[in-house]
Amino acid sequence: MAGTSLLTPSDIRELSNKLGIRPTKTLGQNFVGDGGTVRKIVSHAGVSEGDHVVEIGPGLGSLTLALLEAGAYVSAIEIDTVLAPALPATVTARHDRPERFAVAQFDALKLGQNELAIPPALDTFTPTHLVANLPYNVAVPAILTALEELPSLRIVDVMVQLEVAERLAAQPGSKVYGVPSAKAAWYASATRGPLISRNVFWPVPNVDSALVRLDRRPVPDADRVSVFEVVDAAFSQRRKTLRQALGSWAGTPAQAEEILLRAGIDSTLRGERLSIGDFVAIAQAKTEIAH
């Protein structure tokens, strides 16, 4: 384990003052200044010596340093134009292997249009883990984008708003099962992890947070775009039966019923009852009928 000095609450404030920044609601910035918390995230993600880790939104570097402490190589993505260039100096001052870290400044939602920064200690970077403290407003699209654009990822473990964690990990039939749950299930098996105290953040948020871990599994043998269109349609009118909710997507409610019958799915059910396998079956049934 490399020599590392993690950030304390006073370090967080000192760095913020030095950089002339205040955490912004726009970017969902709540910085973590508790060593126990960032180590808990690293442990929950199963990060160990030699792992290649992508971190989205490293902020001032609290979680970054804990990842490096565990022996990982870290490629960070930071949208903030002040924070991104400041990170290497923080890592160099607090970790004895700064060549294991690199950062690129861009929007993580545009991952497919940008290149990850490769730590100088490596010739090639093949990410196995995504670990991050994500703001609730971009958490789901950021996770789905990373899983789509980085096929080598095996584990995604992120700290998010409790409600987001519960939605991502929800199973069919749950009241909070919806679009995020189904789309995440296309790529991975999601499980909600431990709660995180509000008091480890600066500023203290007015919502609870939790960890959620997604373990990659083989994607279904189907067209993802087509399947996601079914998911979106099924949940666009949650209270309606599939026959009605999928009416526009299929053409008419009667055509939706024909597709559902071919897929072997009860047209009186609602979207919240369907697994990702069911959504795949519906998309494929529509294709079969069209041909």
C-alpha cells in the first residue's frame, strides 16, 4: 500500500479557499472530507493493487487519494475547469506514486467523444472499475454512458442520493422500479450498499446518500436502442397497462396487444412488473411481426 495522506475537513476548506471556489449546486458539488468514508467506498468497490479505475467528478481529490492508497491506477474525468488542473498538484503532494494518476477535463456524459487520460505509469489503460461520488442529477446517465462506452468495466460502485441508489437496485414489482432500474439491468446486476452520513460532506446536503454497486454481466442478444425504446414507452405512462402505454410505440393499442401476445406477456400488466428480459422479448416480437 502506497504512502498517502487523505484529505481532512480542514484540508477541504483550505483547498477550496486556495482555489477560490465554492461548491456549486449546478454541478452538484458536495466534497467529502472523511477518510473512513472514502476508504469504505474503495472497499465496497473491491478495488485492489493494480486495478485500473475511472473516477468521475473527483472534485478536490478525496476519493482519488483513497483509490491510489489501495494501489489503483486512476484516470479521472472532471468537468470543472478550476478543479481539473488542480488535481495533479494535490496528488503529488499527498501520494508517493503520482505517476499512477491522470485527469482529463470534460463532461462525463460525453465520454464517447473524449479520450480518458492514461496515467504516466501505464502504456495502456483498460478500466476495470468505475468509482465515484456522483451528483443525483447526472448519476444515472453517467453510469449508463460509462457502461456503454467502456466495455472493459467489470464493477461500477458509486455514492449517490439514496433515492437514486434504490431506483438503480430496484427489482420488478417494486414501487421504485422504473427506467433507471431496467436500463441498468441491461448491463449489470445492481445492489444497494450502505448508507453514508450527511455529515461527511461539505457543504452538508439535505438528502441522504448511499452506495450502489453494479456488477457487469453479459448484455442480452438484442438491439439495445430498440429495447430501451420499449422501456421508455412502458414507463412514460406508469399508471396505464402495457396495451395502452405501448400504443404509440407500437402504432395503436391493438398493435401493442398483438406484439405483447407474441412476446408471451400479459397486456394488462404495467411496466413495473417487467424484467429486462421481458422488454427484450417485446422489442424482438415487434421486429418479427414487421418482417
